[in-house]
Amino acid sequence: MKKILFIEDESVLQKTFEKALRAEGYDIISALDGETGLKLAQTQKPDLILLDLILPRLNGFEVLKKLKEDPQTKEIPVIILTNLERMSDIDKALELGATTYLVKVNYSLEEVIKKIKKTLGDSEE
Amino acid sequence: MNKETILQRLNIRQQCKKYPLPIWQCPQFIFVVMGVVIIISTLFTYSISFKYIDDPLLIALIVLLISWILLIMAYVVTHGVEKLADAARLKMEFLTIMTHQLRAPFANLKWIIDLLVSGKIGTISNDQKEYLDILAENSKRLEELINKIITASKIEAGQFPLDKKPFSLKELVQRVVTSARAYAEASNVKITLNIQENLPKAFGDQARIREVIENFLDNAIKYSKGKGEVEISVFKKDKSLYLEVKDSGVGIPKEDQKYIFQKFFRAKSAFKHQTQGSGLGLFIAKSIILAHKGKIGFKSQEGKGSTFWFTIPIAEQQQ
């Protein structure tokens, strides 16, 4: 069973994604702040990381930078899931090594799950 | 202060990137320019004084006085510019945070509704689905209103970047009309299109121009109470493309017409006919067209209808 790490400070969203992704057959681990998320990425070695950018303790950009600097985590694909939509934020995240950048309000839950499946190679398309 | 910090501080371009302003309004750039002005002025004062004054002490005093006056002026100017630049940066950061904080609940609502409707956490009845659809629709309406408020705030803060490219205005209008057909039919309004053959491409931000056309068309349908007709015409006019949306609706009272593009303004006809709206659509539309160096206007007669129009540049002339 593939493992997804969800780093997001809104517990409501975490619960929503846990239920949605478990229904799709994925195992999901969650972190409510950047520091905990980084530690979980290093210890649990997930197959994919869903990362918010506005996070307490360590923001998403810093988490992404450290993930890509660490040889143990740099190959893990990272999908940014955020409400920040400035071009400068999108460019910065992609330059730091994010695989995909999704602005939350522009995607339905189904579309986000499709992106996740495609990144993990589980897409039926 | 270590070597890296000093080098970073000397990198003017890097320092100026943190401000949402052109480089000539950046305090660090102004500081460098003032420095160059002081050096040139000091050398100039020295050479002129040397030509006309024999006493070296007097020359030194004059040069010192001029340099001192220029240094004080440079400090005042740079300090003032820095305060303005910081205010612009804080406004930008505030807008970014507010955009994020206002939009966050909508993403949550949307996805929770998606999850419930999907049946992945239990089946729902038709009645429950109906109420969830109402919830989703109202959440979308509130989201659109928040988006308009955010857009209006960004326009006022000068944070309104456009992605300008050549595009087909004819195809854009056709797409907008297709997506408005159901609304028009439900409102008993007929839409006709008059688009010039071989229309040249427009130059602008297609998504933003779409917002303007949607706003005009939405208003035209909304204020055509009962059976009505909306006519959209697009043609080349001088060096621009001209688009107008004409309706046979309620029109705008004469005393309200001068306020029609103001933020949050809604004409008396809007309240009289109980139509929904934020009063931001036309304010945003005008800002978009002016940012494209186009023109926007309207003519209206109460009881007879209104014609809203705009012009935007043609693509060949921009490249």
C-alpha cells in the first residue's frame, strides 16, 4: 500500500483527505506543522508528500528546500497544495523542486486525487 | 555583519526585489543615485571654486558646506522613499495573507461537500444531495464575491499584473455566449452575435477580458426583465477592436449614470428590480480595460435599455 504524507495545518482538511485517500487504497500520515512534517518524511519515507505552504514552525518553502537537500528524501515527489497563487510563489516552489503546484480553490477533490494518482503512476488515463 | 551580508546589501537588484515597485522607486537605488549626485556635485563645486577663489581654506569650506547640504537632502529623500516602499511592501504582504486566509475556508467547504457527495464515506439520500448542492452553490457565490473584493483591493494597491498575449476575441466571445446560453434561456433572453469577418487578433490578458465580457453580458441578461434581446457586436474600429453589449432592459436612471463605474455602486434600478450583485463588476471591468490602454463607456436610457462597450488594442500593432 503506497504511503502519502500530508503536511497541512488545517485539521479539517487533514480529516477530509484521510478519508478520501484511504477510500482510494492509500495509507496516509499527517503533520500539522512543517517541523513535524519534515521529521515524518525522514523517518517514514512516504511515496508522495502533499505540502501546504503557510505552516507553523517551519513554512512550506523551507520544508521543501530541506527535503530536496536531504539525499534520503530528495527523490520523493512533492505536490504543493496551497491558496497562495502569486507567480513568484509558484516559480519559487517549482525551482525548489516541487513536482506540481495546485491552488486549492481551483481544484475539486476528485481532480486533486487524479493528480496524486498520476504522480504515483496509478492513473488509469 | 559578515562578508555575505555585506555583499547581499550591495546587490541593489536583489534588495529592490522585495518591494512591489519599479527599480527607480526603490530606496536602495535612490540611495546610489543620490550618492553619485553628491560626488558629481562636490567635484563640480570644487572645480568652480578652484577657478574663482584663491584661498584653499575657503574652497574647502564651500565644498564641505555644499556636500553637507546634499547629504541632508539625500537622507531626507531616501528616508521618505523607504517609508513609501515599506508601506507598499506591507500592503502587498497584507493582501497576500488576506487572499490566503479568506480563500482557505472555501477550499475546505468545497472538498468536504465533494467528499460527502462522492459517497466514499456513506451513501446520501436525494434530499441530502439537494441540500448539499444548495450549500455548494452558495459557497461558490460567496467565493466569487470574495474574489471580486480581493481583485478590487489588488487594483487599488497597484498589484494587478496582466498576462498579455495575442488572442482571438471572436472565439472568446463565442465561448462566453455558449456558457451564458442556459442563463439567458432561463431568463427568456435571446442573444445575437454580430462579429466582423476576419477580425484581427486582440492583444491582452484573455482571462481578464473574459471577466469584462461576462460582466457586461451578465448585467444585460439580469436587467432584461421578461422577454428581451441582447446583441453583442465586435468589429475593428480605427486601430482597436470594439466590442459592445446592447440590451433592451430596464436602463440606468440618469442621476445614477455618473457613478456607474464606482466601487460598490448599485443603481436604483438594481434595488428596484431586486437583482443580485456586489457593485464591483463594472469597477473591475473599467480597471481591466484601462490597464490594457483601452477605452470603456456606455449609453443608457431608463426603460429602454443600455449599451456597454470597450476597446482593446489589436495584436499586430503591439509586436
